Amino acid sequence: MNKQFRKNKKWLLSGLLSASLLLAPQAAKSQTSQPGTGEFRRIEQPVVLKVGVAAAGLGLIGLELWWFLLSKTKAQAATASEGVQSVDITVDGGYTPDQIVVRAGQLVKLNFLRKDPSSCLEQIVLPDFNKAIDLPLNQKATVEVLPEKAGSYTFHCGMNMFRGTMTAEEATSQAREAT
């Protein structure tokens, strides 16, 4: 008798669930007070509000374009001492400076000081030199690289979200710029 009751209970519950799923949309339709026309109702808004929202949207678009395309930081040249070039880079919401100019064929020490506690900036990756190092918080970490040829070499965080560029130039072109 107990097995029979369980079997009937399952069928009864599944039947009630099916009926409620089939009847619920009909009940919702009958509760609407206005007949459906199939068209959207126009919502009137003040013209000042429309103009304000449009101006704010255009302003934000302009700010994003300026931020990502037009705001370029100036490149910083490495300082040379005893045949070794050195650059101090602050890691705080990105890299400052994020564009570095060095001489090709001369050893470069990149001194990173990480002030940002975000996990994205815990590591610096220099793919052109096959190097990746961890950056401890509030401590200087140094990476030594040798750009053998003139060209651009990138560095980025472990998640490839923050980037910087080291541009190696021939010694003659930097000497001309200095004079």
C-alpha cells in the first residue's frame, strides 16, 4: 500500500505542476487592465533631459577617445653610468614612465618599484627577452636586459593589461638628439 501511495503522489504532484505551468500565462494575461495593442506606448520626456543625456554621452565618448588615443606620455631616456643604462619605473596603476628610450647594444637596468597592491601588477613580463619577474610590494626589483638591435621592445603585467615600451635606438641617433 505504501508503494502505491508514493507512486500516486508522484503522479499527482507532476500533474499539478504541469497544470500550473500551463495555466499561469493565462492567469497573467487576464490580470492586465488594458487590452494589448501590440504597440509600445510613447513616454514623454522633457527636451532638456534628452539634450542633457545626449551631451553627457558624447562627453564620455570624447573623454574615452582622448584617454586611449590622444593622451601620450612623453618617453624618458635612460641614464647611463659606466656603460650601463638605468631607468626607474614606478608601478602604480600602470607604469610611469611607460615609454623608455635606450641605446641599442648596451646593458639596461629596469628598476621597478611597485606601489599598487593589485594582483595584476605583481609580475612584469618582457617577452622579447624571455624574462618574467615578480614585483614585491614597496620594494625595488631590477631586471637587466640587453637590446642588441634597434627597435621597440614591450613589457607588460602578468595579465597583459598594463603595457610599456622600451625603444632601443642606435647610438648615433641619440647623440644627434642630445646636441
